Amino acid sequence: MHRLKTRPQFQATMAAGTAARTAHFALHRLPLPLATPLSGPDCTPAACQSQALFALPAGAPTGPWLGAMVPKRWARRAVTRNAIKRQIYAVAAERRAELPHAAHVVRLRAAFDRKQFVSASSDALKSAVRAELQQLFARAARAARTDERGPAAEAAPAPAPRQGAADRGPRP
């Protein structure tokens, strides 16, 4: 798994939209092309830009990219922010096989209650964060599978019309 490092990588991924949400986290996903030329008629501006931002050395394995954003606004202490980031990277590494070839940013979007989780490095906080991240990545994997199938696969067949009074026609 590759890590997002630069501000433009984070900005491009966040601009792509939200793939999944939980009470405290949001996962943003930017699909990446597997192999796109950096120039030529086939290179659209968006594809060329994302290819340039997430370029790998020749022969390097492709795979998902991951970044973590834990703002000070939602986790005031550095020890809390670092503990949450470690949990994000650990859960993502466990679920690497489920992640599509894309850039992902996991963003903390709400604070964990400091009255409930007094210590920043408590086992209770770590297990709560881990459980919610498992839920987030499960939702994102489900969304990725539906995206691959397309909207036609999601649609259920229309039910047969009921034979009501309006369908029978005029009375003789």
C-alpha cells in the first residue's frame, strides 16, 4: 500500500467525493487508471493529472494509496491524533485486498467523547476507533462492488402490475 504524502494528492482525493461515512470518519476515494499515457489524444486532463500525482517508478507494484487526516479540531492532543492514525493504517493494511486501485483518504470528522475516553492511549479508545474503521472499510468495499457492477445490476426487476379496478377496463 502506498501512502499519500503531498498536499495536491490529498486535495485531489478529497475533491473526488465521499465513498463511505460513519459517525466519526469519512472515506474519500479517487479512482486511478491502471495504465494511462501521460500525453496524447487518449489522455483527458483529469486522467493525466491523477496519473502524474500518483506516478510510481517503473516496475513498482500498483495498489491502493492511503492517507489519514486527523485534524486538531477533533483530536486536540497529539498522542490521540497519532493513535488514531496508527489505527487507520493498521485497519487499512488488514483490508488491503478489499481496497480497489484508487487513492483513499480517511478523515476524522467528529470528536470522540473525552468524558468517555479519558486517556488518549486507552484500550477502550483504540478498540472503539478500530471497530468504527472496520465498519467504514466494509461500507467502502460494498460501495466499490456496486460501482463495479454498475447501476443496472443494482436495479431489481420491476414487479408485475396488479390487476386492479382501473386495469380491467370499462364495465359492460
